Amino acid sequence: MEPSKRIESDLIGEVELDNSHLYGVQTARAVDNFKFSPFKVNDYPHFVKGLALTKKGAAMANHKLGMLTDEQADAIIKACDEILAGEHHEHFVVDMFQGGAGTSTNMNANEVITNRALEIMGHKRGEYKVLSPNDHTNLSQSTNDAYPTAIHLGLYSTYVEMVPHIEQLIKSFRKKGDEFTHIIKMGRTQLQDAVPMTLGQTFHAFASILEEELPNLKHAADQLLVNNMGSTAIGTGICSVPGYREACASALSEITGWHVTVAEDMVAATSDTSHMIGYSGALKRIAVKMSKISNDLRLLSSGPRAGLGEINLPARQPGSSIMPGKVNPVIPEVITQVAMKIIGNDMCVTMAGEASQLELNAMEPIMAQCCFESSHLFVQACDTLRTLCVDGITANPQVTEEHVHNSIGVVTALNPYIGYKNSTKIAKEAISTGRGIVEIVLEKGILSKEQLDEILAPANLIQPVQLNIKPLKNFED
């Protein structure tokens, strides 16, 4: 039987490990040292897979260049493939918050992959004379190139996962836009009545402002495929061999099917975290829009009788422990909270990116945690908003039509035909008397009913038109 314990050592001394753990001594020390957050590396599967991709690519490159034997490379690659298939993630146990610029996470990956590779080779865990976490799995690497590359690859995979969820939400808004095409409503600026539009235009606008973020998000994600593998400690490539960086980029492209390229200036790439900052910023931009949309849905559904009440959101749960019958817009509310968290994460990423000194940014761990968390939250937000809210929205056309007919804002549609001065006087009288715009125009004889019907026809209110209509008289005539 295998012993239940094994002893491993490092420069500090010996540590007794439970033999059920694939990780080794340096991971164990990190677990003891960093107990700050509930966020462990294995909470972010894309990150774990990014680590496995990086180590697999390095092993393929080292093998191609004759630095690893066939047996060593095959075992490392097979261990990485098992991790990519979702196995062994439970052994990635270090806190996402850590000192050392990610060394603990890098060694966690090196030790897990090495011990599993040793088993594949027919050896026991911890037999590092056969295969070493540092000399073989980390060959030609430093934390300072392997760790950010793993983050970049992991984040790019979150982008690949994210896009269909965004597209489905956009499609849902488009569908509602088509459904509500013929429902006239008042547009509003600064929470005041503006001019008429359709409810369909409102929902198509929601779709459009999200859709226009897709190219920006893609650009930010594509920047993550520029890697600094082969820069090793500070960008000079010390401890790697000629051709390694190109071989590694080629291997990563082959594994992933993505266009992975080498940074032009490795020293710059090793200390600069702009690509993470850019990706976080792209997530923030679209999160801001998600919050805007959610706030609009709350306003449009407010009431239901003492507010705007122009749409109905699906009722998801009772809204009060004391007020019977109250139902709150809980889904848009939580989406706004998620957006706030993503915006806050972006601020943290920005501050951490600014905190780089000389040849390395030691704050990369917190940047990674924020970016992976934001990516996960955003996918959940898209699905929740779509399935639990948008798909079930219905309209109240009687309410929206009444708002248009009673609105002072509809007078704006008369401007091209009776002039701004006449329109202002009509609006002023409507406000002071509480009467409707149409009623006053007809009473004063400024326009005929036929002329008003043509001007205020829904099709003429929601797009540019040029009607041949002349006023019958002025307001004061």
C-alpha cells in the first residue's frame, strides 16, 4: 500500500504532506501563508485550464528543442490534458490573493502536473529526481512569463464562453423590439416627457448598445493572445534556449486553435499589464450598459399604478414582508449590483496595473482574481436577465398611448408646421390649465383635425418626415 504521508523539502526545510495531495511543498507553504479570501485558484476553471495550456505548450516546445525526453514530455502533456478535461482541479488550492507575483500559483501547477506525470510514468508522487517541478515542468520558464500567459489564455477562454451569452441576450431584446414595434409611447430625457417613439425602438436600442460592444470586447480579448512566454524572469530570456519563445507560441496556437503571438518587446511585456487592464475595461463598459438597461426596465415598469407602468416584468417573488401584493423588479436590481461589482473590480485592476515597479508587476494576482470574477459574473448576468426577465416582458399599450395623448411633449411634433413660438404658447397653456395639446390646437383653430391626425400618426412620429402642412392661423390671431 502507498504510505499516507510523504516528506518534501525546499530551501526552507522539510514539510510532511498527505500523499493524497498532488501538490507539493511550495503549495503547502502558500496555503499556510495566504488565507485572505474565499477565492481559490480552482474556483476559476478557466484559469486552471490556462495554467495547463501554458505548461503543455512549454513542454511541447522544450521537447521539440530537445530539452525534454519523449517520456518526460509525453507524461507532462498527458497530465495537462487530464486537467484540460476537468480532472485534478481540486488540487489547485492556493488563495488567489498572494504575494510573490503568482509564484505560488505557478508552483501549484508545476507540482500537480509533475506528480500526476510521475504516476503516468510509473513512479511515486514526490520522486522529483525522475521528473522535477522546477527542472522539467517549469523548464525554460519563470513565474513571470508562465503566470501572466496562463491568465491571458484563461481570460481569452472566458471571452469565447461569454460571447454566445451576450448574443442570446441581444437576440432576446431584438425579439421584444419586433414584438413592440407598433406600440407608441413617450420618449423621455432627464426623466421628463420628450417626444413620441415606439416601445419597439426602446428595446431595439437596448440590443444595439450591447451589440456595439462586441467588437470592442473582441479587440480587448485578442490582445490577450500576445504572450511573453520565453521572457523568463524579466524579459531577457535567461535560462531558455534560442527558438524557445517562437516554438512555445506555435505550440499554444496548435493546442488552442487561437492565433497566439509573441510580444515584440519581452522586457516591456513582462512588466506591463495593459492587456488585462484593457479586458477589464471592456467588461466594465458593457456592464455599465447592462446597468443602464436594467435601470430603464425598472423605471418603465414602475408602479404598477402610481408609476410609469408601461411594461410588466415577470413576477419572480413577493416583494415585501409587510406590504401584501407588492412585487419588486428583483432581476434588474441584481443585474445593477453585478454591474457595480464589475465596475469596482475594474477600478482594482486599474490600481494594480499602475502599481508596477521596474521589471515586474507584483500585483498580477489581484488583477487575475478581479478579471476572472467579472467574467463569471457577466455570463451569469446575461443569462439571468434574459431568461428571468426580458423573455417574459409584456407591454401595456393602453397606458403608453394615454401617456402620449396627455403629454406636453407631443407639441414638439408640431414645431415644423406651426413654429417654435406657437408651440411654446400652446405648451404653456396646457401646463397651466391641465388640458391636452390636441384640444387646445383644435380650439384655437391653429390646425384642423385632419392635419393633426396626419402629423400625429405613429408612423410620422418615429422617423424623419416632410409633410406639406401649413397652419390655419397663429396662436394669438
